[in-house]
Amino acid sequence: MSLIFIFALGVMLIGAVHAADDKKQSRQEKLTAERVAKLNERYQPTGKMRKCVSYSQIRDTQVLDDQTIFFRATGRRGYVNKMSRKCPRLLSEERFAYRSHTGQLCRGEVISVLDSFGQTWASCSLGEFQEYIRKPKEENGDK
């Protein structure tokens, strides 16, 4: 009798873990959709691809999903970098570090996903940078 109870309890716990994972995934999908919509509202792609972006051009970054990062640059430019594969925990942690000795961030450079304590969780290789330009204020809803 107790063995059946333990088995049933295990099945219930596994179900609860899957339900929590589904909720987390749903929240992340919603967050990604909101961020992509906001990006598309304010920026438009130029059709240009770049292999490298200078550190001095990068103002801030925004993780869009586990595979995509938006780098806001000086002026009206920005760059979307879509990696060839998902980078585990990138969206949930929203922190990453990179290092280069050239003063540029380039395709193939490795980023490290960090948690709030600075612990490294994954290392992933960047793709090419797709150039975006900020839309005129009246077109993007800014006043």
C-alpha cells in the first residue's frame, strides 16, 4: 500500500514541476513577444548585416529571447544578434558578459550567461549583427 502511495505522490510532483515549467515558458514567451513588438515599434531593419560592432557604439542591451539580443547603439542605430542556437537561461537571467581584445564584439565571439551572483551558466557564440535604425519620432509614437 505504501509503495503505491509513494508512486502516486511522485507522479503528482512530476506533474506539478511540468505545470510550473509551462507557466514559466508562457511568461517568457509573453515577455519575448512584448519586447519584439516594442523593438519593431521603434526600430526598423536596414537590411545591412555586420560581422562586428565597436564596443564604443554599444549603449545598452536587451535580451529578446534565449537566442536573440538587441544592442542599442549610438545615434539612431541598433543591432539584433541572433545566435545559431539557443543560449540556455539567457532570457531568464538577462545578464551576460563578453570580452574581446580588439575593442569590437564580433560574430563568433563567446558570451557567458551570468546569474545574479556572477556565476556562469552557459557560454554561447554570437551570430552576425543585423542593423536597425530608429524610426522618426512621429512614426514610432514618441513625442
